[in-house]
Amino acid sequence: MFELHSRGYNRVVTGMTYGLQRGRYDVGFLDWRLQQIKAIEAKLDWLVPLLAPTSVLVIWLDASEREDHQKVRSILVRLGFRVEAGTCCEDGLAISARRRDANQQAMAA
């Protein structure tokens, strides 16, 4: 989170942040390594309303669980997101997603 702040993303929300206002955050970051994939949907249901309409959501997963990656992608689609990128590294997989209608909302603002 500190790295995101140093890059100009001042409104960042993580899965460990509480007492927040809805619809105000530019970046949502969820580190879901070593977590049960079954519980991610509930956490995303909590996190997504906190994000601004044009924000980006990044989820960090264990790299080895391919079935879980597909499950997360399906959940993101159900929540109205489109996956922009997925990057693998030795520590896991980072999935970046934006709301499907983010471009329309940005132009209207």
C-alpha cells in the first residue's frame, strides 16, 4: 500500500481497512494468498462498494491454483468487472480488473 501511495494513488483500500466511505477509493488491493478461495466472494462483496466507479481492483492469489484463478475471474465478471491483466511471479498471480463501464463513467464525470 505504501508503494501505491508513493506512486500517487492516495486513496487505496485493502482487505484489512475498516471504517470506510463507499465509492471513494481509486485502488482496491486484496492479498488472497494462503486464503480459502471460498471466502473471497464475501470479501469482494464488502470491498467493491468502497471503490470509485473508475477504480482498479488488484487481487493477489497463489500461483499454483489454476481452478481458483478461473473462479475469481467468474466472480469478478459477476460483480461487473473485466479482467485487464494477469501477471505471474514466484510469489503468486496478480489479477487486475476494472468495472466494465469505467470508461463511460469517466467520460461522464
